Amino acid sequence: MYPCADIFTHVYDASVVSDVIKRHRIHTTFIDRLPGAKKLYKKYLPLMPMALEQMDLNEYDLVISSESGPAKGIIPSPAALHVCYCHSPMRYIWNMYNRYYDSSGLMTRLMMPPLAHYLRTWDVATANRVDHFAANSATVAQRIKSYYRRDSEIIHPPVDTTAFHPIPSSEVGDHYLMVGELVSYKRPDLAVEAFNLMKAKLVVIGGGEMLDRMRRIAGPTVTIMGPQPFDVLKEQYSRCKALIFPGEEDFGIVPVEAMASGRPVIAYGRGGATETVVADKTGVFFDIQTTEAIIDAVERLERMDLNPADAVARAAEFRTDVFIQKFKSFVGKSIGERANVGHL
């Protein structure tokens, strides 16, 4: 969208970013020069507020922060417009604090309460450095309102739906699919346990801290594939009976990719999935995160005759070009409001 924009980030690793990013001028904070920062950057969270505030942004008239951590805490020029595209206020100090705390070791538990208190205070204060917020979902917009007392415009993230295609129903397999990072809040354990009980086929794609555990608990009908290349992922999307999405996400791109492949989604009925999946048309929801609820949802879906074309059409509403048009319009409107204020 902004091919001439400079990019500011804590850490930059050229080996893992796209060619599009490499074409920009990249600026890093001092965290990039700390030991092991490229892989252990999360360990330097306590230093990130200070690092952000040391960025020199005085030459820029427009600053766009992309936020699911502390990025909005930058200090732009007083004359600059600061727009924040918020994917979520920091989960680990707000809505998921207790889950992170409960799953942490002793030393982390000792450090978390004072650090979280400091970060919450700083996070709320720095919301005042943002002129306009955009949220990637209604779920996130509600958090912004709750934690920062700020309104936001909802702009769903871009999904490259053109990369996925449905196949004839005769070629669809007899297995279900779960895709994503295998971490506790995504609840992959519920899906694996449910399909163990049903003795139904489930394929799991993704890596993460729970990968080894998922392999240990998987029964004979559950295949844990681990991380896979994009071509394998595309094939699995198009050939699965349905996607299983047991976690609560801020938005959730995976369900949109599955629908773009013509496949329905079985999702937990909270968070971003409720804004993308259409109940009884492109998928079904379950209301509580239990194995029994997932089993019931699978049985309900099995009795339905959903049209793959409806899923594809729904996914198309989240195309990249739709996002670009909405985001540019939002920024343009924000610039216009700033100009009008300047003439008062």
C-alpha cells in the first residue's frame, strides 16, 4: 500500500521476511543488537517501551503503527498523524493474563505481576499518543473500548483468497483438518481428544510448544503433520471435510482460507470466527470449549448439506483488495479530519 514507507521494528531478520519488506528502508531499535534478539526478542519485552520511545520519527508526517504488542507507544512529531491498526491490546497483560500466568514457570510467575502492572499503566497512557484507532475485528474494537476508552473503526485483515481453490466434491477426503500454531490458548488438545473419542480422522498442521504433547496424545485416527509447506496446506484445505477451529482468536485468517477452499468451518463461537463464519451456511459453532461440544458440532455438520460456493463467496469478502480500499479510505479520512481541525 505504501511502497515508499520506511519501516521501524525492534528486530529485523532478512532471512525470514518477504522481498516486499526488503524493498523498504528498515530501522531497528537497540534491541536488535542485544544477544540472541532475533530468536529471543520476546524475552526483551520489559525493554520495549524504552526502545520505542527512543525512535526518532520527527521527519514523518504520517505514522502507522501495527499493534499486538507495545508498538503504539512510539512518540511521533506533534504535527504528525498517528494511526494505529490494532490486532489486539497486549493479550498477555489484559484478557489472557491469567492463562499466561498459570502456564508459566516459577521465575516468570514472580516477575509477571509487577511487570504486567507497569505495562498496563504504560499501555493505557500511550493510547493517548494515537490519533485514530482501527481494529482488525469487532472483538478487538471492544477491547480497545474497554481498556483505552477509545473508539475504533473495524477493518478486517487482508486474506489472499485467490491462492485457494475448491475441488469437486468427489475428490474431498474423509478427514477433518486443524491448522495453526499449537499453543495452549488455541486449544488443539480439545480437538485431538474429541477425535480420539469419535475415532474419526483428523489431520493437524502446525508447530509450536504443544507439538510434542499433541503427538503423545494423538490416537490412531489423528495425524499430527507438524509444520508444512504452503502447497501441502492448500491441498489439505481443499480435501478436508471441514476445518476445526477450537480456539478464540482476535480475527482468525485460517477459517477464511478454509472457506476460500470451499470447505466449511467448525469453530468456537467467540472471537473473530463469529465475524467470518456464517452459522449453518458456511459452518457451525460450539458454545463451550469441551470435547463434548466439538463432538456435537461435528455431528450437526455431518447432517447438513452446505454449498461450497457459499463458503467461497463469504471468503471473498475478506480479499486483499477490499482491505486496501478500506484502510486507505480510513487513513484518508483521518488526514482530512486533521486538516479540518488545523483550519479551525
